[in-house]
Amino acid sequence: MKKLITPFLLVGALASCENAPQPDLYTNYISDGVAHPLVILVGGSDGGNYFANPTMKPLMDRYHDYGFSVASMGYFDTAGTPDSPIELSLNEIDARIKAITEDPSIKGQCVALLGFSKGAELSLLLGSHFNTINHIVAAYPSHVAWNAVKTPMSYSSWSIDGQPLPYIEAPLLSFDMLSGIFTGEYRAAFTDALSEASAKDLHAAAIPVEKIKGSVTLVSAKQDQIWPSFEMANKIEQRLSETSYEQPVLHVALDGGHYSYNKETMDTVLTHLKRVMGPECN
């Protein structure tokens, strides 16, 4: 699972492949005639639909062992999604998720969104602004919204109701980003951006996680080489605590780096998720 989420790529750093577009949605539902809870996966800044790759099927099948049906959804650079990750509409992404949850083989009010890296940022935003998702799992998360990836221009990654969301900018043409092409280390670009941002900008870009309606599970990496997920997860925990958040919160802090989410982590997350969903979802 080393490449669940690839680093933030600079525009033109990697040539585009001429492969057929990946599907917008991949589903692997338990087919026993009974409705089951659902976990929806969203990947990182590479785009596409990583978990739709046939080689990932054994991993996807493991969700069934915990009683979960599973789906993976692309949000840019798939057959029917935008080519570039600029001001992606949260309204449209939420509408797609809502359509998935209406499948009769899925238990209503028993849906979790599991996002990795940029997808964790997306998951927290969707949980904060919409009521479709019941539980949020954010692996290598951010407490703020960031600028769009894969473009040297400054744009928000996300929009809501047609308006771009405020964001913190980690310039893709900075020294730290450029050197990361060779070192694989991008963390400094994000830590510098956070330390240099004004209090006003940090407040505007902060994800209002206290508005999430269900449980929040965070998975971070203490040695994260891509961005400071451990520190940002701590910021999320702090905000939830300060706002007297009443739903279950779990922070799994891994000792490794950005690709350290493994089978043991998966077991921890899914066992916890099954427990917090309660008997009505199991």
C-alpha cells in the first residue's frame, strides 16, 4: 500500500500516460441480499481512482471481513470528472456520494468516507459542510484547505455554491517543492506556508470540523515526509475539543511516514468504525 497517495506533483513534473481514463466509481459490495454499511474511499492529489485498479481487489475484499461494502470514487482526472483539480465543486461531489448511498444494498445512515492525504482534506470538508456522510476517516489529514495541486497558478482546490473556498498556499514553484522532486520531501513547503500565514488567513482556511455529524477518525504519520499530518491532526483534535464536540474521536498516530498505512492500521480503523457505528449498522 506504499503508494496509496502520491506526493503533490508539480505541473509538468510527470508526463501524462495515454491509458484509458479510470472509472469515476468502483464498487465492491457484499452481495448476500442484505443491506450493509458502506465505506467510500477517496485518494490523494494524484487524481484518478487508484482503488479501482484490479490489483487492489484483494485489499477491497478485506472490507467484507468487517461487514462493510466498499466503493472508491474519483473526484478529478477520471472519465466523468474534471481534468484539473481547481475549485472542484463540493456540491457536485456530495451529490455523487448521495446517489451512491441511495443504493438499496447500502444501509442508510451507515456510510463512512475514508480519504487519504488530499482526499482526507476533501473528506473533512464534505463532512463539515454536508450531512450525507455519517462518519469521517481522514488519513494524513489537514486542518486547513490548501491551494490546488498540479498548477503553478494560485487557485483554491475547492468551491461551494459556486464560490472558491479560502485556502493556505504552498507555492508549487517554491524551492521546497522543486527540491522535493529529487528528495521526496515536501513537508517543509507546507510547514513554511503555515508558519508564514496570517492568523486571519488561517482562520478563514480552517476546516470547521466541529460541524461533522458523526465520528471522526484521524490517521497521521509522525515522520510524514509529504506534509505535517501529525501536527495538523493535532490541530483538528484541538478544535474538536475546544468546541465540545460530542461524537467519538480517535487519532491513530503512526511512527512511520506518509505511506505507513498498513493492514494493522486498517484493522484498527475498521474495528473502531464498526464499533462507533453501533448495532443498527451491523
